[in-house]
Amino acid sequence: MKERQLLSLIETTVADNPEIYGSAVAFEPYAFSSDERLYAPYYYRKNGIIAFERLEVSYQHLPYLYWDWYQIPRELGELEWSEPYFDEGAGNILMSTCSVPFYKHGDGEKRLQGIVTADISLEALTEYISSVKILRTGYAALFSRNGMVLAHPLQEAIMNETFFSIAEERHDPSLRELGKKMVRGESGFVHYTSLVGINGWMYYTPIPSTGWSLAVVFPETELLENVRKMSMTMATMGGVGILLLILAVISIAKAIIKPLQRLTAATDEIATGNFDVALPMPQTNDEVSVLTHDFQVMEQSLKEYIKNLTETTAAKERIQSELKVATDIQASLLPRIFPPFPEHPEFEIYASMVPAKEVGGDFYDFFFIDENNLCFLIADVSDKGVPAALYMMVAKTLLKTEGQRLKEPAKILSSVNTILAADNESCMFTTVFCAILDITSGHVRFSNAGHNPPLIIDSRRARYLKPKPGLMLGAMDDTVFVTEHLQLEQEGILFLYTDGVTEAKNPSEELFGEQRLLTALQSAPDTNVTNMVHNIGLEVARHADGASQSDDITMLALKMSKKRPATMGKEKR
């Protein structure tokens, strides 16, 4: 832009946007003109008119190149809000500045040209926020990212107090914790005592664009005023209702006694086996008449019993059909296509799940969290049947979502545990073994939440891992989980399973046990993971010898293959 166009644009911007106090375009040295080292035109509001200054002249004591509103966005390369400051030499008011760097593109690269700013007057901001009315005496307040009071009905607190200085003055640790939550960008609704000592409730939430926090205070007495009125109204209505109820009970009791005596005489005859006795015809539409009618219906109901039994049988078959559909739906939630990642010959993976009932609580999953890291897990939900299946679907979804977001086993388990433990009135839980494999190196990071220890097979030798114990998910909030590490060599296999394998019983109530599982893996005919899982399933079935399956049987085997692309490491670098 030419200088005339630039000045016109800045002036028009300030004039057309009353919420902006001032705006500047500050150029890098010699970026605007080769004859001038610094150039920063600034238009701002002064006494009701749009005034003009040159910041390189106004800031002679400290060039604008060294001010936070210039340096921070220049280094970060993105929009940035400054902390509130007194603009001495230019605007000469308390303000906060929104700064955005702009660039010149050419020769395949971009070069910083300067910073565009928009200043917001804290006085105007305070006036705007103070205009918000909450009930009768409630108010809104604004705090900076460091807890400084920016806008508040108590004028002497603005730019003089922080949430933390107020907490120290009151010796109130809870207020200090509230300030920390605001600084961290959290939101919430808490009980709060205002700066002038009025008890109330505060809702606070962050302003993402600035990092500040907005708080709205509701006076407790005003907030609960309608509740008290409603309580008194309900109490009055309840008293009147009880009185009317007593009168109604007396009247109904008198109306019931006489027909009830006649009905008693008739039922005595029925008790002797005379089902042809005529029951008294109901004279009123009350409970006794309903009871009389029920006795009349009883005889007819006996005749319809066989018909209803047939219908019940059909309904049971329909339920069985629906449970079969539920079984198919649950099976569709688990990965069933093997090999699942044919484009990755670095590893082989196979898994299976056989529910004890129509639907089960065991599940497994595996998915890539990035180009080189595969997350795989196995879990066992407490209980069986439909409740366990519903809990399983929730847990599986959460584990996959948090796995793709957090990318660390211990963090994944901790986050999912926090979600499942909240409002867990059914007291259900799930054990989980979660691991992440780096397919380029064979390095495995894993964390255990109360699950059976897996086995590792290398050099034709099988052994149990000894992971650090961890509490199951959903049982208790704030549980700490630990990430451990192991190296899976070429041809090495990691075998995961649920307790349905080791606790399978034969007709003599003898468990399959961990030692049989270890022996079966040690003597496996080959190291193909598909055959391995099938062979273990056959061994468990052979041990059960026809005994009913008491628990879901789920297994997952992962093997590092010899087929590693030789160029993978170079491509990654």
C-alpha cells in the first residue's frame, strides 16, 4: 500500500469500530521505506475525535520494537493478546492490545513486514462488563491470564488486585485454588464470597482468544428467593392435601366395608371349591368393585392360560432372536478382518472372543495412533450378559478415543478411569491391559489395570510378564497407572488373554490354570499367531470336556515379523 492508502485504512478502521480504542501498523526496520528505519502510524480516540501519532516518535524512550505487543507476536508468528498496560507516550490509557504479524511473500518464502494492532480500552471494557445485570445485585467481572482484576464493579480493585492477592489478604486457600483454575483456563460453578463480603455463587469460564477469564456472580439470597417461595407454597399445598386425604379415607372406608363383607362371604364359597358361585355385582367404581371384577376375570383367565402359554413361548423365541442380533452387533464392534493391516508386514496380529452368554463383556481392540505406533488392548468387564455388553461398548469407545488423543498407556487408562468412575452407581468395572508398539523398533510401552499378566514368547521360550499391579478401571477415581517398557525382538510374540481362558473348568471343577496355558504356548506347533490362538482355544475346549462355559474366552496375539522394510528408518528421518 501507498502511505495515503495505509493511513486511510487505519483511520477508517478505528472510526467504523467503536469498540476499538486505537489501531497501528508497526513495520520492521526499513520494511515500509528504505529511507526510514522505523515507521508506525497510529490512529486513536481522543476527546471524541480520531487523533494521529507516529509511534516511532512517541516511544522515543523505548522503541516500539521492544514492547511486548510487538515482540511476542513477532516471535510466535500468530495472534496474541497483551497483558493490560498503561500506554505511555501514545494512547496514555490502560489498555490491552491484540497484535497480528503480517508477511510479504516472494521467491518461495515469506518475510515478516510488521505487526498490526487493535487496542481495547480497559475503561470501556469495564463499563461494558459492568452493564451486565445479574438478577438485582449480581455482576460480571473480568480477570487477566495472571489473575489480575481487569473489570469489576469495585473500581479500586481494577489493576490493583489479583485473585491471589485477595486470597492472601483473606487467608482463603479455596480462593487461591479457584484462581489457579482460572489461570489454567478451566470453567466451573462454585460458592463464592465477593470482594464486598456478599455470599453467592460464581460461574467462571475462559475466553479462548485472550486467555482471560470471565466470571458471573449470582447473590445467594436472590438466587434462592424463588426456591423459598416455592417451598412455602408446596408446604401449604401439602397440608391442605393431607387434610382432604383424611376426609376422603374416612368416606371411602365406609363405602368399602359393606360390599367387602358380601365379597368375603362369596370368596369363602370359592375357597371350598365352588367356582360357580355368583359374585356380588359391583355397585360402585371403587377398589372393592375392582377386586370383585378381578375375581370374575380369574376364572376366565384360567381358560386362557394355555393360549397365553403358547404366546409366551413365541415371545421367548423372539427374544432369543433379538439376542442373536445383539450378538452379531457386538461381534461387529470388534475387529474381525485378519490380517487387519496388510500394508504393514512388520507385525502380525490375531484375536478372538467367544462369549459365555449371547452377549459378553470381554473385548479387544487395536488401531494406529500415528504412522509408526500401534495401540492394542484386551479387557474384561465385570458381570456377564447385556449389562456387561453395554458397559463394554462404552469402555471400548472411550479407550479408542482417549488412545488416539493421549498416545500414552498410563494416561489413556487414567483418563478413561476418571470418566467411568464418575456416577458409577452400578459399581461395574473392567480390567484392561493396554500397550503401544513402535512397529519400526519393536519397543512396547504398556500399562496394566488389574488384568491377567500377558505372556511373551521368544526363542521358542514362553514366560509370564510381571507388570506392576494396577486397579481396574471404573472402581475408584484418581487411580495412578504406570507405563512400563519391553523390547519385542524379531519373531517375538506377545500373548494377551482374559481369565475365561485360565478359569475354564472341566466336569470335575478343575481349572485350566496358568501352568497349562504356559505349557500349551511352549509346545505350540508353530509361531503363526492365528494358529496359536486357535490351538489354545482347542486346548481349553479339550480341558472343559463338554462342561458349560462360565466366562467369556478372549485372546489376542501379536508377533514382530522379519519383514521390516529396510527404508523405514530413512523415511522417518
